[in-house]
Amino acid sequence: MSGNYSVRCEPGLVVPLWGPLENLYLSDVIFRGFVYFLLLLYLFIGVSIISDRFMAAIEVITSKEKELVVRRQGKEPQIVVVRVWNETVANLTLMALGSSAPEILLSIIEIWAKNFQAGELGPGTIVGSAAYNLFVIISLCVFVIPNGETRKIKHLRVFFVTATWSIFAYVWLYVILAVSSPGVLEVWEGILTFSFFPATVLTAYVADRRLLIYKYLHKGYRMNKRGVIVQAEAGDSDGGVELEIKPQQDNFHNMTDADTPEAKEFEQTRRDYINTLRELRRKHPTLPLEQLEVMAHEEVLGKGPKSRAFYRVQATRKMVGAGNLSKKISERAQSDLSEVKAELQRQEAESIDIENVNAMRIFFEPGHYTVMENVGTFEVGVTRVGGDLTKPCTVDYCTEDGSAEAGSDYISAKGTLTFDPGETRKTIKLSVIDDELFEEDEHFYIRLSNASQPAMLVSPSLATVMILDDDHSGVFGFPERDIELVESVGQFALRVVRYSGARGRVTIPYRTIEGTAKPTKQYMHTEGSLTFEDNQTEKLIQLSIIEEDSYEKDALFYVELGEPLLQGAEAGIAVAAEMKQPEERTAEEKMALLGKPKLGEVSRAQIRIKESKEFKNTVDKLVQRANASILLGTSSWKEQFTEALTVSGGDEDEGEGAGEPISPSSLDYLMHGLTLLWKVLFAFVPPTDIAGGYLCFVISIFGIGVVTAVIGDVASYFGCTLGIKDSVTAVVFVALGTSIPDTFASKVAACQDKYADASVGNVTGSNAVNVFLGIGIAWSIAAIYHALHGEKFLVEPGNLAFCVTLFCTEACLVILILLLRRTKNIGGELGGPFVPKLVTSLVLFFLWVFYLIMSILEAYGYIEGF
């Protein structure tokens, strides 16, 4: 084998040529091509890792929030947190730049490297990447959805606009290459190409906000699935919760001691318990009452829909053995909760009034009473503490109607209590009126007022009395649907309550049911029955929680009640009455049937076992920390280097027990070793917490530019060494390599998101932005440079014009297929029945293969182009 081979390569911008170039053996050429290929793969990994940092910075920047003060008539102003960046604008600007930065920068750098002459590598990569994104990524996303499930594009108006711009972008490329000024790019053409970028963003924003008709629509705020409050039109809540401000009418508007934080908290808890507990739990059965306004902070962080940046970063970290982001998010969420708790404790400590602590204070103890309708007379306690108890004082009291009315349900009372010197407790005697009518449980209030000096009233100065009907055998259930325990609790007494009656002896069966928590591992299974004696209103089920040595994140099991059974003579009467026709029943039998016990609304309790740490719900602060996107960022160089040097196996993503860490696999260790250099190098990039993420943004884009410049040189050397044209190298190798992270990100987003926007909805917008930024900026710079030198910027239409025409034709077909899939037969762009899903995926993949084959054949002159 003689050494008569030579390579014709031009020097690159960064990487020097591999000499010699003449008299090479075939084995030398093959070896060099193989080395360049491996180097390209390694560089693709590197640009993915620095893009990870870049996307994290973008996510932090676009997730910035501001506070809005909502003023309500007759109410205190309410502060809500809203996103500064519109989601559509963010996706088409910084998000698109983040996901396509290598392709865009490659086009710009190539112009500089070739002395402002047109090259084929940059534009070819942009068009090739667009084809891969539209055909292969959508094909994969269609197929990976489980059989029978579908995903729809939610923001269809925005999709139509960006799809139109995407096709127009490539039509426009053909126009300026082969129609308006064939072979020459004028300055106005380059600038106009770039100006289409803000036009794309503006029109998509108009479509998203419906600005042309927006002034005719009701505006309001809603909380989306990510826990972020956004502005929306009426009827566009997409399953979120409308933050409608409605005047509340209750009996607490005349409170005199509602100015202290303690009183406000106490009164709010009472109002929620009496007026809205059942309704709110019916709408949100998995949320504790205290967290309803913040829309499940932990669920948002752990399971809610994520942005495209999140999936992109997660795909890259999994690929290089850095693990899944779920673990980091869970840890940050717990950290947030701890910080909020500490902050509230500090505020509480700072708000303590030493003078009030040492003053004489009068209040109800306890502040809530539950009595049977047949109780007759009972006593309510009033306590005096603090100050000089040797001094006498007086305080007035009076009853107030709630749902119970004075005269028919209870006897009103009014008077004055006198505390003699040294006396610390007085009682108020109240009477309840018994009747023979079946009725709901009712309540009334006793209010303290006009405490004489030196005493002062503190909460609770309003006591609530619940009257339970005793003419019914009762309704049985749990007082709470959702109960959260720490695993170190050991034994827990679960309350079962009897309300709306307490007559007779009743037995009720119960049992535990496993969920993500397993019996004998996280808890002990138990079943049996409870016996309520006559007038008994509460029993306890003893639960045994097992403390594990491992760090238990979150586990669920359930306790379920069976049908209650009335015992004794009345039970026999009820059974006999059920066997008779209604008209044959005696008055006693009718009463027995009406008074039968039954299950209440909450007959199944969900027990959530958390890790062995003190946990406290913090309503007014968590909503300001519901921004999961910021969790992609980093706070220090130490954190970044720790992540860079640590290999992780990620988390399990399936099932209710998602988030449990698994051991790194051999592949994780291999990828960690191969990418360690890149990870350590880019750990020097400033953390996103510095300067609001902008410093990280600038340094990261500089790093992407440097790596991309090396990729451009190596890709060109790879092609010229093996005799492959730059246009083919761009379409086949570079476009594929820069799109691999997006492929994995879209696949995960398609499976986990409720909608298709994060997986495929942004593809069309990104493709348009790539042309307007990548080609628009690069060619504008070159055209201006040549115009200043009195020359013309020459761009041969050739392969690029052919590829653009072919791509536009196939892109129209793809968009038509996606729209047809929205019909009732399939139901969405992604997924659906197996056969249509398979056919769609194969057709889209075939379009990409056909595009590659035709582009290569045209590049080498086997078919005629333009």
C-alpha cells in the first residue's frame, strides 16, 4: 500500500492542522478520521455540559418573580408573586438560544474563521438540526407515550404562529439565496432576516395573550401547576385554581382583638374548620388545610410539569453520570421549608411584647367546646394569668348565634364575671335545648369584652360551642382526610369521630391498606372494630409506625372504615323495618331507619410518613418559594465542584415512590470518568446565584463559543480528511451531535408532562429562531463587512437551497400530520392507539432518512440541485 494519499484541508480558527498533508498511507487517513470522529463525540459531550450550565442560568433569569399587591374592598391588601418573564417570550428568546446555542454560534464563528466568506458548516448544521428536531424528535415523542394515552399541545395558538414562522424562515432562505439576488446576499436581506426574530416573538406573544381581543375579556390571576401565579383570561385556568376574590360573610367582622397575629391565626383556623373544611377538602383531597393557598409546594417541586430547560439539564446530567435532578429538588424543597420555619420563628420571637407578657391576661381555656344536645347545662372556663393577681378585675360575656339560634337551640346568656383577689378561674353556665328533630351539628359563640383595668383580653376571647345532635345514631368518619407523621412518632392514635347524633351502641370495622408505604417495613398492618357506646363521640385507632435506618422521603398508607352497625334492640327494629314496605312501617320503625348510623364524607384517611424531622406548614411564606425553576441553579463553587466530582445513579422516575436514590451503574461510572475533565473545567463557571444568573449566562455562552469553535475546526478536518463535504458533515454528524441532549429531554418531557408543549411544541419556534439568529446575525455581519469594503457577499445557493426546499416541503407534511392527529380518533399530537402511533413514528423517521439521502445525493452531484 503506497503512501500516495493527501488531504486538502484549510487551517481552522483554533485547532492546528494535523500534518503532514501529503504522501499519506490509507491507514493514516483512516486513523486520522477515526481520531477526529472520537474527538467530535467528546466535544459534543463537552458542549452539552457547558450548555447545562447555560440553561440553568437562563432558567434562573426567566424565573425571576415580582410581588403584586392585590387590593380588596374591605380587606387587607394581599401580596401575590408573579413571573416577570412571559412564558412564550422566554421560550422563543433565551430558551431557544440555550437549546440551540451551539448551532447558532457555529454559524457565527464560521463566518469569522473564513474571513467573512460564506461557509457550509454553520448553515448546514442549522438546517440539519431543524430537520432532526422536527422529524426524529417528534417521531420519538409520538412513540414513547404509553398505549392509549395522548398528549396535546396546550398553547395551540402559539404553535400555529411559530409553525408558520418556521416554514416561512426556510422559504425566506430560499428567496434570498435563489430569487431576490441569486448568489449574493445584500445587507438589507441579512438585517431583515434578523429582524424577523423580534417579529416572531411579538406575534407569538400576541397569540399567547390574545391581545387583539384581550381588552374585552375578564382578567384574573390563577395559580398554574408549577405553583406560579400567572395572569389569564376567564375560562383559561387549565386545571389551575382561579384566585377569585369574593367577599366573605361571617360572624367575625366585629372582632375587637383581631389585630394581633395570634388572634388572626386563631380566627382563620376556626373559620376554615367551621365554614369551608369539607368544601376545600373535596376539591383538594390530598392537601392539608394549611397548604391550600400555596397549591402543594412539595408536589409542585417534585411532580409538577417542568420547563424545557429542566428536561434539557436533566438529560445532560443523566448522560454524564451526574444523576437525576429530582433528588436535588427534594433536598432544596426541604431546605426551603426549614428556612421558612426558622424565619417565622424569628419573626414570632421579635414580635413578642414584653409588657403584654407580664400584663394580666384573660381568655377562654379551652377555646372550643363540643357538647351533646341532651347535655342540659354545662360550664365554659375563663382563665386569668399574669400581672398582679391580687388585684380584682371584671370582664363581660355574651352569647352570639352561629348556625345555632338562641331560643330554639340554646339559651342565650349575658353577664359579668368578677375575679376576686387571687382568683384565676371563673366559669360561665350555659344551657342547650334538646328536641326530637334530626338536624345537622350546630354551633354558637361566647364572647368576652370590656375587661377592666389592669386586665387585658387575649386570644381566644371568643369560644366556639359545637352542639351534636343526639337523635341520630351518628355519622362516623375521620376529622381529617390527610395526616402527616414523622417516622419517629412510634405509636399514633388516629381519631374516629361520631357527629350528627350519638344515640345507641354502634360498632364500626376498620383496616389499614398499603400504598407506597409497605406493612412490616414502614408501618404495622392492623384491622379490627371500634365500639361506640351510647353518647360516646370519639374512639382511637392505634397505629404503629416503624422508624427505618434509611432516609425516608415520603410514603403513604391508608386507614379505611367499614359500614357502621347499630347494636341492641334498635338494630333489630331497623332490620325488621327494612323488610317491610314503606306504608307498612310503624312510627317506631320509621324512626329507627332514619336514625341508622352511616359513614361520613371522610371514611378513608391518608397517612403520610415523612422523614424524622420536625415539619411545619407555613402558609404565608411557601407561596413565595414555589418557584421550582430556581432549583436548577447553584449557590456556590463548592456545590458545583462537589457535583462535578460525585458520580450519581439518579432516581427512579416511575411509580408513586419516585425519587428514591439508586446506586450508580457501571455505565454511570464510565461516563463520569470520561466526562470528569469537562465537569471540573466548567465547574469554574460562576454559580447562578451570583448577579442573578447573568454572570453565569455570559461566561457560559463564552464557553459554548470556544467549544463550538473547536467543534467547527474538528468537524471540518474530519470531513476533509475522509473526503466528506462540509454540507454533508453538517447535516449528518454535527446536527445529530448537537441535538442528542434535546432528544433525551424531549423523550422524558413527553412521558412526564400532561401536555406536548415542552417536548414538541417548542420545536417549531426554535427552528425559526435558529434561522433568524444563527444565519441572520452571521450573514448580516458578513454582508456589512463586504459592503464597507466595496464588495459583495457571495453565497452559493447550491446544497443549502436544495436542503431548504426539501425541508419546507416535508415540514408542511409533518404539521399536517400533527393536526390530523388531534381528531377524535387519536386525540392528540403524541401517543394514541398503537397502530396509528407506530405508523406516524415510522413516517416521520422515514422523512428524515429521505431528507438525509436526498441532501447527500445532491451534494455529490448525483441529482441536480439549484
